[in-house]
Amino acid sequence: MRVLLPLTAVTTAALLVVTVTGTTPAAADRNPDGTSLVKVSHGDPYAKCTIGARSPDSIVHPGTEVEPYLSVDPRDPKRVVTVFQQDRWNDGGARGLAAGWTTDGHTFHRSTLPFSLCAPGGADYERATDPWVSTGPDGTVYAGGEGVDFTKSTRSALLAVTSRDGGRTWRNLTTTHVDEQPFFNDKPSLTADPIRRGTAYQVWDRLDNDPPGPSSLDGPGYISLTRDGGRTWSRARRFVDTSAVPNTQTIGHLIVADRRTGTLYDFFDTITFADDLSTVLEAHYAMVTSTDAGETWSAPVAVARDSSVPEVDPNDPTKLLRAAATLPSPAVDPRTGTLYMAYEGSDFSGGEFDSVQLVRSTDGGRTWGTPELISPRGVPAFSPSIAVAERGRVALTYYDLRFLRPGNTTTLPTAYQLATLRHGNPELRSERRISRVFDWLQAPFSGGYFLGDYQGLAADGKGVRAVLTETHSGAPQNRTDVYTGSLGTR
């Protein structure tokens, strides 16, 4: 769930055994280069759940799977775990979170994450949202998310579980932090330390608007960590402070680690509002650094201006979209330590629409270069994800609207693209489509036509593995599915 003021882009514990169902791969349409994706989201484990309506206007979209993320086992790239929202509500969150796991890279099986009352053995929350997953160097899988209530309380909780069998079953359900209004916890991510066994970090923003009124908003970054493989988590604490500037919040915290040095980098967006809390005064991406496994953190360093604009159908701006504006996607080159951050921005369209932009740092984040355009010029593009393969090739995935024709206001033809940068150089760039061309307007509506606030991309040996949401036309009971594929970075 993305709580951003305003709710648009910047300018405006015991073992929990879950139901596991074997599945067979189902390929999406073949793409021009022969790439074939595998469907991850088979069936609906929460179809009979009646929990979660917050008002008579609440609408659940059954059979929808959105906002996927994934993790690849560093010991074996065929062992993959994906997570996603299952049955999205129109007014926030989903009935629950689900996972798809494989040991051969092709055949995915289903399990459920115990983060809501709809899930077997689930936590005592009406809805769940913001799925995340990461695998440690010993193969321990850490999954995180958020549980939320709307009727029986006003709680928002950060939750975590672990799996020792590749996502089949989940244990160590832990509430890493919980609040009631006026606090709201939002946009958590979870990162397993790639060199410290048993260590993982969960980070998020914690919004405080009490008492309501001028200069009242505060939205610092919080962290909780585990050193024992997820059996226990530390007490949540503030690690990015926003109190010095009134009406300032962070969002999109995500930690990446340099495997050569163990240094941690947390990236996020910082947004400052006027007293009306609807006018953005300033927004920029920033990062903080830790050299002691998350115990202490540096002061923030500015990375890039957030120039994102509202995500809309360009032929009919009354049709709102929801993608990854305000949410950074960072990565580290495992050979050199070069840092990259991909993000949505309008610097190359004169503020008309968002494209995929990239910045980099070669000195550990102390200084950053100017933005570079990755997606095609003149075409709106959304939801960038970035990963660096073992040989240093930089890969980015994103949705774009290049197939939309002038005057078409009935459909929104959309495709998912993979761009590969040799030596990280946009001038040495190749691109190919990896999805079907599908209609974005068939996605569930939740503050905009919703494919997810993010999609996933991870290094996969010599290449990368992507996970993404596609829609289906004429299928109101199955509007979306989640697909994945292992992709070369030629």
C-alpha cells in the first residue's frame, strides 16, 4: 500500500504449514525474440474468504494477482521464490499475499504467506499488502509484508516470515512493528544480507500526522533487523530522520549491499509538502550508508531530483494509472561496486510524462552523475526495475506505451521491455519486448489502474530473472496474472 500525501505522483511463533498446490507451467504468448515466460499465479487460495470490506463501497477483485517481487537463491539460480498480492481491493491492500516457488526454474508451485486472516494460520489482520522477498547466502528465504485493519482497529503492522525449504512452507511469523492511528507504516522492503548469514533488514516509512494541521506531517525511515535467521527481530528504530524540515516524509526505502565490502546502501524518496499537505514544495531521491551491518547510518546524500508527474493514460488523462513514481530501484555492480538507481522521471519530456531514468555513482554514493534516459524518447514508461548480472551487464525492465496509437481512448496497449546496457553504458544499449501486448485498463482499479507499485528483477547467474503483471481482456474474474522468465543479457 502506498500512502503518499497526495496520493498521486510527486507533482500533485511456530512452524506455519500452508496449503501447497502443485502446478504446471503455462507459457505466455511468445515474443519476437522467442522469449517465453512462465505463469506463476495458479488458482486463487483466498476465493472463499469474506473478510476485509471496510465500507459498502469496498470492491474486491477476485482472481487478481498484482505487485510481484522475486528472489533467486544465490547458490542455485533455478531455485526461485516469487511473492505477490492476491485479490486486490479497490480501497487498499489485498485479501492476502501469496508465493510461487520452483526448484527447476520452470514449474512453479503455490504457497500462502500468513499475513492476513484469509491465509491459513494467518496473522490477525483484515488485509495484507506490499509483498517482498529476499534469499540469504545460506538459502534462507525471508518474506515480508504489511498487515492492515480498517474496521476492527486502525493497525498497520510490519510482518516477516522465513522459509528453509525454498518457499514451500513458512515459519517464524513475527510482527516487527505495529502502530495504530495517527501513525501509519507503509512501503516496507526486506533485504537479506548477501555475506552475513542469518542477517536481514526490513525498512519502511512511518507516517505521523498528529495533530492534523500545519507543519504536522513527519515520515521518517524505520528499520528492524534479524541476526538469527528470522527467529527474532530487533526493536524498530528510526534511522532516517525527517523532523528538521516540517511536513517531510520518506517513501520507498530499499537496501542493497556491496558483496565486496559488506557496505549497505538504503535508497528512498524525500518529499516536502506545504502546510496544506497537497502541494509538493520539493522532492528528491537520497541514500544513507552503513558500514557496520545496519547498526549506524550516515547522513543522507542527495541522489537525483524526483521529477515524476501523475501517471495517466496520455490519450485520456482522466484515466489514472498506478506504477512506481516516487519509488527508487537501486543496484550494485558485484565486481566494481558501482551504484545505480533507476526511477521514473520527466526530465526528458519537459515535464509532460515519465520515462525511465538512470543515475550512477562510482565512489560509493558520495557523488552522483546526471540522469540518463533509458526508455525510448517520446514514449511514456513506468515501473523500472534494475539488476546487474555477474559480468557487469546492467539490465532494466519497464512497462511502456509505444503501441498506443493517437485517438485510442478505449484500450491502453502496454508491453514490458528489457533493456541491457553493456558496461553500464546507455549508448551500448539493446532492448527487447518480453511480454505480450496487453490492455492496462483491464487491471483492477485501486487509486488508478493497478499492476503494482513495483515489479521484480534479480540477477540470475549470467543473466537476470524478471517477474511482472499482465492483464487479460474479457476476464472479469481473472483480470491479471503474474509471469516470470530467465533472460539473457546479450
